[in-house]
Amino acid sequence: MGRHTKLSVNINKFATIRNARGGNNPDLIQVAKDCEAFGAEGITVHPRPDERHVRKADVYALKEIVTTEFNIEGYPSPEFISLIHDIKPEQVTLVPDPPDALTSNAGWDTIKYEDYLKSIIEDLKKSAGRVSIFLEANPDLLSTAKSTGADRIELYTEPYAIQYASDKTSAISPFKETAKLAGELGLGVNAGHDLSLENLNFLTSQLPELQEVSIGHALVCDALYHGLQNTIQMYLSELDTMPR
């Protein structure tokens, strides 16, 4: 039995579909319950101030039913920090993007924001079981990431996903280096952004430090063709650490 990387399903896109028509179809609470029943080992949400997908009310409702790991992503605004203190999730993932960003597209500059993050993380740890910070694959950022008090980093994997088809060896190289050093420093390693059935297994097999991936957009798209239960099982299969 090899190492197992956990799958956390980001359910933002299900909320986007619901919000497009109003009403409650699909029912986000039922979706979260089903994801867990189908094998997901965590539920991830990223509530934004404009509530264009997951809403604040959803976060409170999800807190009552999530039985695996509840991971809340967001920019550490006063409103977000207050929400974390109310919900007390198993994990909070801090992202540096401003509230109006379409999606998270950069990691923290932990050198520039070391003191700021240290203060935020110290506060959040009063309520969150674990704090992770969104980080680009750059070993130079890790010593200050560690000094902020973060428990884990979440590697921003869009650059890997973009380069994967043309040169997966080069694509993975900075991630291997960053994950290895993170492990040596005692930082846990998560990953997320543009991970898919195409590129997930190689990432997992090459990063022995990888503990968890958060996947939303690609998984929801695949579920349109394969069904949600089957899709989650397909992703869990790709998280098998044996390379294909």
C-alpha cells in the first residue's frame, strides 16, 4: 500500500451553475454530501465578497454537514477572518488575489508579506485546525513561508498544467525542488489549480511530499460526461502514487 494523496473537491462551480438560474438546483449541500459519499476526502470552497459562486450562507450550511475536511480558501480580509473564526474549519488556505479576481492566479510573495502573514496566521490559528498558504513553485520563498507560522503550502499548479503537454519533465522540475525543500523544512504540501485527469497522476508520482490536492473546475467538467460518482473515483485512481 503506497502513500495516498487526499482529494478535496472544490464545489465552487456547482454553486456557479445554481446561481445562474436562481433557486437551489443543484443543491450545494447535497452535492457536498454526495462528493463525500462517493469518496472525496475533503470539501473546498472559496467564498468571494460578490457571492458569484459560493455564498456566505453556504459556508455556514456546509459547516453543519461536512464530515471529512472542510477547507476554506480566501483573501484574508477582515470579513474572511471573521468567517473563519465563526466556522472553525479543519483548514484555511490563504490566497493573495484581491476580491474581484476571476480566479487565483498567483502565489504569495512571502518575503514581502512575511510580517503581514505572520500576524494573520497567528490570529487564524485560534480557530482553524491548519493554515496553508498559496505559493508558486519557488524554493526561495520557503524559509519565509515557514517563518510565517503556516502549516502547509499549496503549490499553484497552473504553470505545470500549461507546460505538461509539451514537456512534463521540465514542467514538474520546480515543483519537485520546492516540495522537497518544503518537506525538509517541516511544511506540509498541498497543490491546486488546473489539475486534471490528464496531468494529475504524473504530479502525484513525482512529488512524494504531496498530501492533498484541491480540484474543482476540471472535475466538474468531467462530471458532465462521466457522472459525479464515477468522476470522483477516476480522480482517486489518478492519485495512486504509481506512475502510469
